[in-house]
Amino acid sequence: MQCVVQSLLKLAVAVVAALASAAEDYGKSIASAPDDGDEVTCHDRFDNSMDDGEDVYPVALLQSSILHQRRSLAERPPPPYLEARLPGAGANEDYLRILQTLVTNTTICNTLPKYSDMSRPMLEITQGQQVDGPCFFNYWPTCALAHRARDYMVYPIPFGLFYSSMPPTSYKSQELWTLPGVAALDAKLCHDMGWLDVPNPDELLNDFDKMNKQANDTCTSLRQEVPEYKNLTMLDFNKYVNVVGTWSLPEQRISPYANQRTMQLYENIKCNMGTYAVACDIANCLYTFCKLEDGRIGSGRQCRKNWMGKEDTVPHLKPYESFIPGLPEIVRSFGSTTL
């Protein structure tokens, strides 16, 4: 009996020691690992499973699990994204509000289409005619401004506040997996179009001619996928923009109808409007979103250290100065180049 008690005591001591070691390792892993929001659980961090039917003592089982955890942590590559836990982490919200006003103050087009034009096939209006499609249909004046400035980085600058204001949750499905706070529907568009797999995105983003070619190539491919593209109208565009009312909601949850086919139809309409409208979408995707090594989609400062900071934005603000008097002075009042 005494031997049994001594054995049990030794076993208890070993279990306590192993548990302490496991707790220490777990604490270190939590301290060093990025916070991935609602998607990450303890099970996500460690896989403690053993082969079914393996006959081991509790201590040996626990020690084997600890070794497995340590080995998993050692083999895991460093996070491919920056320290930011949310897209807008560290961004100056007041500065983002200033940038947001660029949308409402830019009146480059000053046009409003007739309702009868909304139901006409867009190509009847834009193809082979001297019509600036995005301006004719009054689509995002900042896109027309970017095209005229021959600088597509002009386009995504006003949207920083929107992308930094998403709820701090992740989205995970068979089609899409995001980091916390990512605008899921926009991320899905970028993902479904394949733009997050483009090599050397910054080189492309800063080359006006290459961006136009990328947009043209996208439209050529999309028209093969969507044979009915010739009949698409602006009313169709509005329908896809408001996919069952969820496209622009703050929750940014994926509608069952916002599948890849919907995204292809949506972007095909941009092709019919004018391929530079597609180039604007590409610019927004390349600057604001990124795909990580594990397949998740990040955005903002999860992808870029200076996202929407002065270093990234000031070189592209010149086209807006004619619409907002005193813009350079307003921007200089913020001081730091890395807001």
C-alpha cells in the first residue's frame, strides 16, 4: 500500500510540474502571437490530438502534448503581417476624416445620367464613342480624377476611415477567411478577381500604364466568363451593388448571393462603363488589402505600416487641391509623416 501511495505522489508531482511547464509555454505563446480576434481559439493555436487507442500514462501523454506544442510553435513561420491587430490601428482618425471629405468635395464630372440611359446596355453608350463612362454615369468622381491625373493611387485615399471602422470581427467560410476588422465583401471582390495574387503589387500600383493593361486583361478574361456582358445596364450595376442590401452595411457579412459569379457580373459592368473604372478597383485592392501566407485576407495596417499615413497619401493629394482650398495647409497641420 505504501508503495502505491508513493507512486501516486510521484505521479501527482510530475503532473503538476508538467502542467506548470505547459502553462508557461502557453503564456509565452499568447504573449508573442498576434491577436486574431474572434476566429482564434486555444484549439487553433495548439493541436493536442493523439492517435486513437494509444495506451500511455497521463504524464507521458501530457509531456508528449507539450513537446508537440513546442514543435508546432517552432515550426510556425513568423506572422507575415505587421503588429497591427486591426486595419486602422495607429492611424490618425482626424486625418482620415479630412481625407474622407475628398469624395464629397470632388465635383470633376458634374453629370447625372437620364433614367432612360440607366436601362440601356452600357456598351451602346460607351463603346466607340467619346464618352467618359464613369463620369457619364456619375460613378465615383475620385476615380475619374485619378484617371485624369494618371495616378490611380489618388482613388483609394478617401476611403481610409471607412476601412478602419469595420467591427473587430473575422469572417471565415469556405470562400473567404479574413483577419479581424476587414471589410469582408470588398475583400471578397479583391480575392475573387485574383488581384491579391498579383506579383509586385506596389510596382503595378505606381505604374499608370501597367495598371491600365491589368484592367484591360481583367476585362478580356471577365467577358469570356460572362457572355451576356453586352446586355448589362446601369440598373444591373445598382442591383449588384446593393446585393440584398448587404453590400455597404457596416457588418460587411457575406450574402449568399455575393458569390464569385456576382462579383464577375459586378466587375463586368465596370468594364462596360470604362476599363479605367476597373483600374480604380484594382488600385483599391492592391493598396488596402493583402493575402497572407495562410490564406487569410488582411487590410489597412495589417498589410502596410504606413497605410493612410502622410507618407503614403501626400504624394497623391495634388489633384484634390483645386477642390479643397487650403488642403496643403490642412495636411501640414498634422505634422508627423507617419501618422
